[in-house]
Amino acid sequence: MRKKYVYKVSTALVSLSLIASLLCGCSNKNVSVNNTNSKASIEENGVLLSAVTAQANTEDKDTDKEETVYVIADSNGKIDETVVSEWLKTNGYVGDIKDVANLDDLENVKGDENVKVGDDGNITWKSNGKDIYYRGNAKKEVPVTITPKYTLDGKEISAKDLKGKSGEVVIRYDYTNNLKNEVEIEGKKEEIYTPFVVLTGLLVDTDKFSDIEVTNGKLVSDGTHNIVIGYAIPNLSDNLKLENIKDKKVELDIPDYIEIKANVKDFELGDSMSLITTSLFDDINLENGDVKDLINDLDEASGKLSESSEKLVEGTGKLDDGVSELDGKMEEFADGTSDLKKGIKDYTGGVKKAKKGANKIVKGGKTLSKASKKINKGSKKLKNGVKTLKKGTSDLNTGAKSAKNGSKKLDDGAKDLRDGLKKLSTGSGALKSGIGLIDAGIDKLDGGFATLTANDKNLIDGSASISQGISGIKQYADGAKKYSDAIKQNKESLLSLYSQLSQAGMTEQAASILNLYGALYGDGTETNPGLTNVVDGLDNVASKVEMGYNGVKDAEGNFMKNEKGEYINVGFDSSLKNYVGGVESLSKGALELNDGMTKIVDGIDELDKGVTGAYTGSKTLKNGTKSLYDGLVELESGTAQVDSGVGTLYSGTQDLYKGTYSFNNGLGKFVSGIEAVDEGLGTISDNNKKLNSGARQIDNAAEKIKDAVSQLHEGTTSLDNGMIKFDEEGIQKLTDALKGSDGAYERLVETVKAGQNYQSFAGKTDNQKSQVKFIYKIKGI
């Protein structure tokens, strides 16, 4: 390891070729720049130096503290801000950690550890075992400053005035080392500058810059931008005093600037970023060596370089064979790129179709989701409807049985009505005869009391007829009342049956019941008004006739027959008043009876018509109830089947409900998945243009690769020759020259020590091992 780095550093100090070789690896990095002034953008713009920082190997895992100093300068080189970012490694330690940081505005950027600030930059952190990251602002001068200069067509110009101009532009960055130490070399006091290696990177737009030339640097292109990488070790020549080397044939030029020349149109330049570090010297171990060891190391390195050159020649031969084989396969490669181009075209067409199909699936999925919700709601309604149907069939069955019983009672009532009508007819005849006798008796009452006996006899005979008539009236009234009650009961049964049939949806049967109801009851306002009048009139007349009849009967008891068979008055005086009263009551009753009989006669006519219609209706109703009963038998059987089917249907609706619920949930996930697929297809479709463009670039690149293969073959030969030349003109001459230079090796040793001793910009404790690097940003134009 020691010999490797001695060789590396020694050649870096005296040979631009080796520095250039270190920088060649930078071309493989993709670089971007952000022209902002925030602290975050400073760190982001450090990406521009990712290539050179990787080559410089600036990270040291064995350090206790790593420090990065961000320097921000304007396009003229004036420093605006210096920010120091510290990474304090705790190695899991919990407790107080002492540190030094000569910074203002300390800020813990990642954790919540507390810090105590003391004098002279001494600080103490309360560690919880995690690494601590903090930052602050620095006011002291940085060890290396960069001064940019610009010329347009040979004349110096300011950055502000250069923007937008066209012509031949030269950009020069001069690096000044501000840090040096006094040391003793061969008994004399001399100054040694700390050996800072500066690597600068910047982007130049290929649309604006052409014919680019770089001094002390290298130009690398990524196809869109030209990346300029320059290098310098300011004041190192002063350390080594190369002017004292006796062999003047050894031309050593260690740069302290870089320069870029180009033809520019509408000048514009992004930020430049520089890495400044001494870390290249960290791994050189000088404690156990001396000047002779360094010389021996250089001699040994030269020998190894020669051996490596031989191996390189051998490898070049193998590379040439591989190149030849590659060249033979280029035609197949070109054909493959054509097939790839066609395949990509077919693929992009398929993507478009897939996207359209996905859109249709999404729409269909949403429609299906809505339909499933309707099915779900419908199954719930069907479930409730089935319950209602089941209850309705049960109520209909009960109502049908009631209708059957009611029709039987109606038929029996009709028979009783006919029988009562016959008796009424007989009673009404007797009643008419009795009324005639009453009328005759009343007329004779006015003829005188002398004929009272004879008239009383007739009255008595008439009263017997009246008694029979009253009995007939009562019998008829009872029959009429039974008939009326039967009609009312049957009317209610018919209405209940009609309502149940309508609710069950049996419209045809309900219509038949409604027609029968109309035939029997008309508009339903009154049930046979003639019959009602007859019943009411008979009750009234019978009551009054019976009252008069009782009065006559009381008077009759006062008369007896003598031995000759003639009536004699017994207790005439006492009973005469009763008799007279009875006659008067009978007279009044007769008058009212006469009026009632007129109504009865009229009522009987109407009753006769009503009875005839009722009897006919009862026959129709009887036939209807028979048909209804037969239908009810079938209905009962059908109801049982419906009830069984309802159970099956209800169970099915439960399964349907559960199934639609699961389906609806699954459909939601399906639609979400399709939408995600559609979104992904959209992204693929958007990238199709890039894919097609890439295919065309691959196709075009096939020829370029073929040309590059030839150039590679030529390059390997040049590389072999260059390595031999580097050994002869570089390492060997350097070794010989340094052997004859007074104090040169001592200066080299002191230079390496100065680089190793510079470990911190903001400060550190004596026990800390630290490392520092600078990121220097110059704002663009």
C-alpha cells in the first residue's frame, strides 16, 4: 500500500500525464447542475464533482470527524458565504463528546442532541450513541481561492457583460494557495505550501459551445453536454524548487490554473464546482522510511511499469483479436437492432390497444358495479315482498273460510225469510179481518150502551182475531229481524273477502264478489228500506194494539152469562171506567193501526219485491259460494305450495344477497386494479416516444459502434506506446533528476507531511482524527 501511494503521489507532482489518467474515469458519470443559491442546492450541485471525488478517494472510514466546507462565490470570484458541514462519528458512545468548531450559528441538522458552547471554539455534545451531523458559518479565509477571468475575442470582459455575447471566448480559473508553513531543510528555514489538489468541473452546452480546447484539463461529452474537468496543484512547484533540477531535459510543469477556449453563440454558463483536498497524501507512510526508500520506491515503480507495459502489449494482442471478432459480429448486431426497432414498433401499437381495452374494462366494471348494487337493493325488496305474500295468503285463506260460513248463514236466513213471509201473509189476512171487526165494534159503541153487550160480544170475537193477528205480526217481525241480521253479516263477509282477494292480486275473483255485492245491496246506503219500514211499523202497531186489547180483556172479565145465556154486568160500575178507557185506547190504537196497516200494505208490496230479489240473490250467492268454496279448496292447496316456494325463494334471496355483496366488494377491487393497470399503460404509452427514439438511436449507433471498434484497436496500440514513453520520459527521468537535486527529496517529504497534517478547517481536538474537503462553487453566467 505504501509503495503504491508513493508512486501515485510522486508522479502526480511532476507529471501532467498521470494527472490526466486519473481524470479519465470522470467521463462515465452523468452530471447535472442546479443554479440556485440555497445551502441545499450547494450540496446538490456537488453531484457535478461525483466523478472526481470518487477518483480522489476522499472518504476515510477510520476518522472520528469528517468535514465538508462549502464555499459560494459569484461569477467574478468574490466569496459570498462559507458553510461548514460536520459529521461527528460517535461509534455508539453515549455521553459527553468534546469537539472544536470555530463556527457561528451552529445547527444540528439531523438529530436532537444538545450542544454546550465554550471558549475558543470548544463545544461539548450530549451523545445518545448516534452519529451527530451539524453545520455552521465560517468567517475566516479559506486556504485556496479561485479567481475566474473572461476574454471575448482577445479582450478581457466582465461576467455580466459577457452574457449573451458571441465570439471566441476564453475562460481561465487561477488557483491561489493561501496556506504555508515554515520548515527546516538541510539546516535552512524554508516555506512549504500545503499541497491542495484542485479538481474543477463545469458543463458547457453543445448548442452554444463548439471547437472546445482545454488547458490543464480534459473534455468529456455525454451526448448532450460537454463536461470540462480541470486540475491543479497550486504552488507545488515552489515547494519542490524544480528550477534547481540539474537535468534540464526533464520538463516538469505542475499547473496552478485551467483554461477553456471555445467559439460561443449567445454565451451562457452554468455553475462550476471544484473539489479541493489533501486526501491523496493521507495513506503515504513516512514514519519508517527515508530519502533512499523513496528513491528505491521510484526505481521499483519504474520496473513494475515496464513489466506492466509488457503485459499491456500482450493484452493488446488479445484485445485486437476480440476486436476482430466483434467487428465480424457487427453485421449481426445491426440486423438485431433492426429487429429490435420493428419489435418496439409492434409493442407500442399493442400498448395503445391494451390501453383502449383497459379503458373499456374500467367503464364496464363501473357499470357492472352499479348493476350489482341495484340487484342487491332488489333482492332486499323481494325478500320483504315474499314475507308480505306469505302473510297475505294466510289472511286470504282465513277470509275464504269466513266467507264460506257466511254464505251458509245467508242461505239459511233466506229460507227463514220465505217462511216468515208466508206467515206474514196469513197473519196480515187475519189482521185485516180483525181490523174490520174493530171498526164495526167501534161504530156500534156510538149506538148506545144498550147494545153494549151484543157489541161487546162482537168485540170479544174481534179481539180474538186481533190476538191472532198480533201473534202473526210478532212472528213475522222476528223472521224479518233474523233475515236482516243475516244480510248484514253476509254483507260484511263479502266486503272482507273482496279486500283480501284484491290484496292477493286475484283481480278476477275479486270482481265477481263485487258484482254479487252490487246485486244484493245496491250502492250500499241502506239494506232493503222496505223491509226496515215494515219491521219498525209492525213493532209500533203491535205494541199499541196489544195495549188496547189488554184493556178490552180487562173489561170482558166484568161480564158473565146468566142462566138464560145472556150476559150480565158484574161489578159494572167499577169496571165500566176500565172498559171505557180500554175502548178509548182501542179506538186510538185502531186509528193508528189503520195508518200503520196502510204502511204495512205498502211495505208488504215492497217487501215482496225485495224478498223475491233477495231469494233470487241468495240462490246466486249460494251458487257463487259453492264455486268460491271449490276455488278455496284449490287455493288452500296452492297456498301450501306458495308457502313452500316462499321458503325456498327466501333462502335463495339470502344467498343472492350474500353473493351480490361479495361480488360488489370484489368488483371494487377489480375496478381499482384495472384503473391502476390503465394508469400504468398510460405511463408506458407516454414513454413509447422515448422508446421509439431509443430504438432509432440504437439502430443509428450500430454503425457508430462499428467505427468505434476500429478506433479502439488503434487506441490500444497508442496506449501501449504511450506507457512505454511515459516510463522512459517520466518515471525514469524523474528518478534520475531527483537524485541530482539538492534537498528535493526533503522538500517532497515535507510536502507530504503538510498534506497529511491538514485535517480540519473549523478545528478539532488533539485526540481527534479528522479529514476535510472543500466544495467551491462559482455561480454561472
